[in-house]
Amino acid sequence: MPNPLQGAQFALAAHRINQLPADLGAEVAFAGRSNAGKSSALNALTGHKGLARTSKTPGRTQQMVAFTLPLQVDGSAARLIDLPGYGYAKVPEDLREHWKHEIDAYLHRRQSLRGVVLIADIRHPLKAFDQMMLDFCVATALPCHLLLTKADKLSRNQAAQSLATIRRGLGEGVTVQAFSSTAGTGLDDAREAVVALLGRRRIDQASA
């Protein structure tokens, strides 16, 4: 099937939320620990191997990176936002605090944000950061799609068991799937999930 995310292009990298593109249109944020395969997932979803930087040293994404999409939502621009990886990168404490503040501000204030794709390694239980992000999304009614990466590292039965275990602990508004950027597992479903998130309206806007 055609890739609805094909044609994504780098727009800019921002150190602060006020440096991001104008808060118009619709965007989906990608979040996750630095070693969960976030850049590889973005590249696979967009069909652009060099879109997001991948590295053997996790934690290289230390800015908010905006990618524009060729599709539009209600006639307005659509974007993907790659948030800095968390929890693994060896960065100074003041930089960690900076990103904690900026990501929190982004999630609370960004009106064009339609949902979050949270990247986690299917081989391991969800980490504290993952659970914090899920709790935030549930509490604020922000849709979240949990992408359990590296499914190719497990047998089909093991992946199914991990998926079922994690699914039981999820709150309302959170969807989940197994995924592998290497093997292409769940690729079409993940793309459809991203497009669906882009098409959502924020509750505060819908009720205004």
C-alpha cells in the first residue's frame, strides 16, 4: 500500500519550544528512551533511511527535530516532532534538566500536538519514563500509540506474550503494537496509527 508518510523532510532542530515551527496545523511527537530505536522507527515509517540520525551511540538526538509531511490536515501543515531521547545519553545534568523542562512545556502548551508515539523496546518491561509519559497522556486525554520496537529479536510467541502483558496495563486512549524497523513488522499498521493521530482534534479545541 502507498506510504502516507513518504516525502517527509527535515525542517529544523530547536533547542527551545519557541524555536519550533509556527503552532499551526497538526503534529505527532515521537518520544522514548535513547536506546529504544526511535530514529530507526522514524526512518522506517517515512521510508527515508537518512531522515532521522541513527547512531551506535544512543542519545545523539539532543534537540527537538521537526519534519514536515507532504500530507495536510484540514488544509494545514502536518509534522512529525522527534523529541530528545531520554534516560541513556551521557549528557550533563543541566542539559537533562533543560530537556525535562522543555519537553514538559511542549506537551502542555503545543496546540498543534495531536498525539504521541511512544517508542519502547518490546524485550523489556516499560521503564519509569515510559510509564510517566503514558500516565500524562491518559490524564490529559492526549492519544498515545505505543510502538514496541525490536520485535524481530523475539520469537513470534514471545512477542505476542510481551504485547499481551503490556496491553493489560495500559490506560484509556493508549493503543499498542509490536514493531520492527528491520523486518518491517507492523509497518503499515504503525503508519496508519500516525495518520490517525494527525487527524485527531484536541479535546480542548474540539470543545471550544
